[in-house]
Amino acid sequence: MATLAHGTPEIAAEEPVNYLNVEHGWKSWLFTTDHKRIAVLYLISITLMFFVGGFMAVLFRINLLEPEGIFSAETYNRLFSMHGIVMVFFFLVPSIPATLANFLIPIMIGAKDLAFPRINLLSWYIYVVGAILTMYAVVRGGVDTGWTFYAPYSSTFSNSYVLAAAFGVFTAGFSSILTGLNFIVTVHKMRAPGMTWSRLPLFVWSNYATGLIQVLGTPVLAIVLLLLAFERIAHVGIFDPNIGGDPILFQHLFWFYSHPAVYIMILPGMGVISEIVSCFSRKRVFGYNFVAFSSMAIAVLSFVVWGHHMFITGESVYTGLAFSFLSFMVAVPSAIKVFNWTATMYKGSVSFDTPMLYAFGFIGLFTIGGLTGLFLATLATDVATHGTYFVVAHFHYVMVGGMVMAFLGGIHFWWPKMTGRMYSEAWSKFAALIVFIGFNLTFFPQFILGYMGMPRRYHAYPPEFQALNVLSSAGASVLGVGYIIPMIYLLWSLKYGPKAGPNPWGAAGLEWQTQSPPTTFNFDETPIVTEEAYNYGPLEEVIG
Amino acid sequence: MAETVIPVGQEPTAEETHLRHHFATPAQQMDAATLGMWTFLITEVLFFGGMFAAYAIYRGMYMDAFASTSEFMNVVLGGTNTAVLICSSLTMALGVRAAQLSNRKQLQLFLVLTMIFGTIFLVIKGFEYHAKWVEHLVPGFNFHYPIPQFERHAQILFFLYFCMTGMHALHMIVGLGLLSYLLIQATRKVFSATYYAPVEMIGLYWHFVDIVWIFLFPLLYLIGHRK
Amino acid sequence: MLANLLPLFADLPLFPPVASKQAGQIDDLYWFLVAVSAIMTAVIFIGVVGFAFKYRRRANAHPTQIEGSTVLELTWSILPFLVMLVMFWWGAELFFQAQNPPKDAMEVFVTGKQWMWKVQYPDGTREIDALHVPVGQPVKLTMASEDVIHSFSIPAFRVRHDVVPGHYDNLWFTPTKPGKYHLFCTEYCGNQHAGMVGWVYAMEPREYTKWASGGGGEGSLADQGEALFQQNGCSTCHLLDQQGRCPMLRGIYNKPVQLADGRTVTADDAYLRESILDPNAKIVSGFEPNIMPNFKGQLSEENVIQLIAYIKSLSPNTPASQQAGGAPPPITPSKGARAASAANAAGGATSGQVKQ
């Protein structure tokens, strides 16, 4: 794919020297500016947070086995709130961008590093500070506002550690902004010669779009949390209805970030799926331009749909109409992607390696997640399902069925590149299957529960809902096992896995041209790109 | 991004341009820094934008109460501060020019002047905050508004006043820290015509913070004087 | 363990009761959405599984490289969008309908408070965490919150609305099937959020009338309001038949009011509520500010509802004070009001037992 330019080889291309073994000791990690090492630091941190959040989910699913609940309401409320906060802000938002994209974007575009390596490291430290603040809130007794921090409950009424948690999220937001800023500048300014915009891998496109949302949306979250914190400290403020403030304004500002934020969470996953489907079908991505364009369309449209979280707050009917319509608009580019992935397999040469299994899972579950989103974009059915388990099921289909599947698929796809080792094929396929089954068992019953009216965030519920809740909790335990198995065989592979070689999947893409694991500066010489992405062979057929 | 390798010899050395290892050319490095700074400033616009949005909404709802607060804002001090900040922007711009011309003495002079103006601004702001405390205009802590019919809604404005000017002042303090860093670096003879990116970037930041004030001043001090 | 669980699945409800006019309409739309989703999922599933199997590597070692197809792209962008337009339109139409309660709707007042629902009927009956409504009669709820945001939800009726502190929220429904249905709070409101539940009893009109005649020993809502009006000294400035220091309230309900700042507003529930709790917010033209004390924190939302009912009763011919067919006919508001004003004129004695 790439021919090498003349230049100065900076590190001898000996197989053993790579970014992992070039230096040793904790200092070489904590003070590194190598995007690949920072990606590894992030990977460790977000995995930890994932299991913290997951553990809370296990606990509250246990609580929901009995209609009257097993723990106290106080405990339950703190569990689901911390689950949401940890999973959204400390796992989903940074999951793919800060790990896989951090590792891969410079390599994919033929650069030595991100544009601002020190800012990249800074973003990790900021993330850690945010995580510590939030964990402090957990240790002191937790926060019970839900991840949405709605005023005036959070500003005036809650007796939990709202300030610590809000400052934790506030802080983590800056880490997200810096990551997005780094990606935008890197994609604009650091591309290797010949790497035109139309040759960018779709993973880069989707992360570029994500970067735009991070940079434009996150500061609004920061300011709204800050205003909330001041209001909590001063016991009066702009969301306080007692002095004529409007608590709905909090929701407007909050969702101005938090709706685009769900696209921060899903867009990178879509990028991963484009890479995987193309590689394991040995085929160019069908309609490259449309897939790339749809990422940008999602980024833009994501900023004008926030009002669909407020259909039943009493906002004007016409506001509701506009937001409903725009929410349907944003469904179109998502649909384009799903159709194009499917079409990519047409006349391909499809293999069923583990990453591809996750991609299948993603396409199926994201389709269901996206379609059930239409129920919530439709005004009348939103009224019937708002605030119920239907919403919970919908966003878990997108966020867990979609994003976590994509994250695991991406980890399995690029693990040989990141570590130079292969993992157990049999175990990984088994785990993918378990995750898929466990996921559906957990969340499908929640659609039914939701339409029957079971509200979210209830620590106790009417007895007729028990059967489906028991099913859901059973599924959660299966899902938990499905997440632990990869931890074991992936860690095992670090020491015992067979050597992977530079390109175990026979994939196209610059990252597969360099050694596994790559050297500190990724390439011995700056590559010159002469071809499209996904060049698995010459074009043979044109439809339509 | 077209050319990758520059012929070594004709151009300043990597040491002179402070070229970091992962950039191919100083021009690429400068481009990246500029784009990065502008992107960061867009983030800042959105950050303040949240508060401006809240201001706009409540001003629409409670116009009279908001207008009545102008009586309690010190327009003279606010106006002085506006002038001080505009001067500081001028000295900052002159500082960037001095760096581009490799004029170290001038650069130091203008950086010091900018910092003096910045400090004057903060001191004046401090006096204003103190006056608000004395006049019982700090919502939540000691608020007693002399015009009873506006007591409730005026609190919203004063809450916004403290949030907006407070965040602005915090940005000024950060700016002063950055300027001190520039001054130290300038004294160490780091900047020259071949390398002045930090001066220019921090200059952009400083101008941004000034511009925020240019919006804050009329919105917070002059609403009532509109009539 | 497993054997213990089996009975759970013996009688497993999978769909909520359909107990209001709205429920049937929303269900139709819901099933349409389910059908579209099922078809789309099937198409994608068949595509993915079909292609994956047909073009598996063992069967098709050599992929055929294809650029893409603009025609196909446009097809699968525009067609789904057209289907979505149907969803949008259909959903919007039902939503519009949900915003406009019929004129003959019976009015019930609901106050959300951590963690209970307080219900007030025009005849003065009060309930907590229970709502009785007659079948076949449109019911309009006017809801307020004392503290945080709550959300009032009756799944069997497919209705839900947030109850946001600081103003009134409304929803309406027409029950169609007698029965006992869940009432939930669906906006997280703190510790006992899950305890903020209750029951809605939809009753045959005759049974409802019987139930309604049983309660309400404190007089009608308007009577309770009048008592408050006296207790709080409102009547010293708001004189009933002439302008005092404060505006006269007779006949103002739902009428335009000229404000001091030149605007004109309608004296509806929202305006009256604001003017009671924060009198300075909108000063009527020709009156001074700062005369009336702030009742924020002095009066509960329930009290405000009572006061508004009283003010309404001073404007006999407004539609909102009419009582609907199935509702209990507690008093004729005009009569009650006149009796009250007579009592007032006679010496300011509090009344409260004007109920017939």
C-alpha cells in the first residue's frame, strides 16, 4: 500500500525494539509522550472504571430480583447513579477515542505521533484526577442524582456527594476536550504525503467527527455542571424555581452536550465496524464517501436534537415538533451506515474471526437500538415510554450492544498490533457468543417492561414485573461472565500468546504495514500514500 | 502538508525552531499550534456560551428586574476596566510583533506592561466585588435588594454576574500565569523570528479573554442605561 | 431455587392494559413502529447472515471489489426517511391532541411532593396516592410540584407529563375501561422515588357518583379557597365589589389584564398562581408594587389551587369552572360565590360550609 520515502531512519528496524520495550520502569510510562503508551495507560484506566461500573450494575440487578428490593432505596439510588456516571463519563466517552484511536490515528495517517503529545499525556492525567474525584464521592457515600444531575434535585435537595461527583465529571470533560482537539489538529495537519481526505480510513473519519462533538459539546456540559455546583454552594441560583429560575434550562444545557455525547460514544464504534467488516470481507467498504459523509452528518445533526429529551416537560408543541423531526433526520445517516456495512459483505470473502463476530453483533444490536430510538423520536410514543425501562433498553442496545461490542471487536482486531501477540481463537469466539446471549437476555425483557410502564430508577416495583426482571438479572450475570473471560485470555496472551507478525489478518491500512508492536515513531520512514483505503484488489464492478 | 522533508542547511536548525520530533517542518508545527489554539478558543466560546444563553433567556423573561440592577453596577470602574483591557490587548499585540522581529527587550517590556494592565483589571474587579458584598448583593450569601419588587429576579442577574465575571477573572489569572511563563522564556532568549509560536498563541488567548469582557461589560453594566 | 421461580412465569403479563381512549390510539402507532422495526431488523439480519454465509471464505475465496452505488445509497436514505415521515406525522397528530383537553373535561388537581401525590377534586374531596375517575368522561389534570421535578404517569392510559416546580403542567385522558391501574412517578425525585406510586380507579359513572358523594367534609375547593382568602387577609385589599388597594377579583378569571409595563396577559391559572406567590412579577396597570406580601413559602401548592378555585368561582361564566357530566355536582359555583360574598359583606365572617 505504501512505498517508503527517503528520510532518516530513526530507529533500526530490528524486530525486538518496539514502543513497549524501548524503555522500562514506571517513569518511562508516567512521563511518556508516545501516543501508543498513553493509549495503553488509558486502556488500563478505563478497563478499571468499566469493572467498577459493571460491579455496581451487578449489585443493582441483584436488588431487582425481588419486587420490594433487597437493598435500601438509598443504596440502590447510589448504585444506579454511580453506574451511570462511571460508565458514561469514565468508560463510554473515552473508550474508543482515548485508547484505540489514540493508538491508531497517527499510524493510520502515517504520522509519528498526535499533534500535541504532551497535551495527550495531560488529558490522561486530567482523566485520572476526574476519576479520583468521582471515586472519592463513591467512597464517601456516593451520589444519588442519576447521571443526569437534574436540578433542582441535585442543586438543592440531594444529601449525597453531588459536588465531588460533579467536579469529577467536570474535570473528565476537559480530558475529553483535549483528546478531541488533538484528533482534529492531527487529522488536519499531520497526514503523510499522499494521505488525502478521501483516502482516510473510515475509523479516522469517525473519530474526527467525534472530535468535533467533543470540542463543541463538552464545554457546555462543563459550564452547566459548574453553574449547578455554584448553585448548590450558594443555595440559590439560576435553576432555582423559588427565585424565578427555570429547572428546565438545566436540561436544555445538559442535553445540548449529552445528546451529542451519545454520538461521541457511538461514532468511534461505527468507525471500528467499518474497518472490521472491510477486512474480514476482503473488500472495499461499500460507498466509502457516503459512510464518511454520514459520520459528519451525524456530528452536525447531533447538535440540533437535544430537545427530544424534553417532550413531556411542557416545552411548546412546536419545539417538540421541530426536535422530533430533526431526530428522525439524524436516523438517516445511521441507517446509511448499517446498509453499507451489509452491502460491503456482498460478493466478499467473509471469514468468521472473533472481531467479525463482534461486528455482526454490533450491526444486529445497533439496528435494534437505532430502530427503538424511533419510538422515542415519535412524539406520541415517547409520551408512553419516556422515563421507563424502554428508554433504558434502547440506550443499552446502542451503548452496550453497539459501543461495547465495537470496543471489544476493536480490541480483538488490533490486539496483535498493540501487543504483538495473538489470543486464543476458541476462547475469544466463545466469549463473543456469551456476551451476545447475555446482552440480549439482559436487555430485551426491558423493552417489554418499559412499555408495560415500569419506571426507571425504581428500587422496588409491582410484583407482576418480577418475572422479566429476574430474566434480566440472569442475563446480566451471563453478560458479566462474558466480560471477564476476555480479560483472562487477553492477559494470558501477553505472555503466552503466539507472535502475531505485522499483519495477521491480511488487512489493508497503514497500521498493518509497520511492525507489531510498532516502534516509538511508528514507521522507520515516513510513508507516502498512493492508494485508496481498503485496497483489497482492483475495482471490478460498478452497480448503478 | 505537501512537502515532507526539507533540505537541511538552508533553513534554521531544529534547535533554533524548537521543532519537535514528530513534525516534519517548522511550518507544519506552527500550523498545528495555530489550529489547535483556535479550536481551543472555540471550546471557550461554547463554555461562556452556556452562561450567555442563560443570560439571554432570563433577560427576556425578567427585563425590568435585570435593567434595574444597572443602578448598582459601577459603570465608572467597569468602563475603566474596559479601557485597561483594551490597552492590554494593544501591548500584547505589540509584544507578539516584538517577538516576530526578534526584539527581546521590547518583548519583555510589552509582556510586563500587559501583565500590569491585567493586574490593574483584577484589582479593580476585586474592589467591585467587595462593594457588592458591602451592598448585600451577593446571592445566596447576603442578598438584600433595595427594590423589593425585583428582589427575586435580580438575584438571577447577580448570580450570573458573579459566575460570568468570576469565570472571566479566572481566565485572566490563568492568562497572567501564562504571561509570566512567557516572560521567563523571553529572558532566557528562547523566542526569535524563527520561533515565537507560544507568544502568538498566548496572545490569541489574551485577546479572547478581552473580547469576552467586551461582551460582558454592556450586558451586565449598561442594560438599564439603554432606556 | 429454579422451581420457586417457575410460578413467576405462569401468569406473565407482557402488555399493559388498554384503559383509555388515548391508549388504543397510541398502541396502533406503537404496533406500526414495531412492525416497521421488525421488518427492518429482518432485512438487515437476512442481509448480514445471507451474505456472510453465501460469500463465506470457503465458498468464495476471491472477493469482487465494488465501489458503491449512488442509486442504492439514495434509495436506502430516502425510503426509510419517507417511512419515518409517516411516524413523525402520526406521532405529532396524537401529541397535538394530547395538548388540547376538551372543553367539557372534568378538572382534577394534583400536587407532587417528595414522595406522594396529593389529589384535590373541585368538590373539595382530597386523596393521597389515589385518583378516582369516571369511565367515559374526559379528565384534565392540573399539576404542580412542591419541590423537585416529578413525572405523573399512568401506563394503562399511556399518559405522562413532567410536573416541574414553578408552574402548572396539564394532561388529560378519557378512561374507557373500569379497573384499578398503576400510577407512577417517572422522573427520579430522590430517596423514595419508587414509593411515589399510587392507584388510579376508573369507575362506572354511577359508582363514581356514589363514591364522590361520600367525601369532602371541608366544603368545595372554592370554599376552602375562600376560607384561606379570609385567613390570609387577602380580602382587606382585594375588595369584592369595588377596587381597593389591590385589583378587584370578581370576573377576572380568563380575562385579559392590562399590566403596568404595557403588556396584556390573560388571567389564567398560571398567571393567578404567579400573582399569589410572587405578586410583584406582574403588576396590574394602575396599582403600586410591594403592597401585597410574597406568599412564596407561606402557601402550599394545594392552598394556591384552593385560592384559584375561589377566584374562578367569582367568574361564574368561564368554561373552566363548569362541572362535567360524570363529575359530582358539588355546588353551583355562582351561588356559592354569591353566598360567600354576601357573608363577606355582612362582616367578614369566614364561611366554609356553603356546600349544599
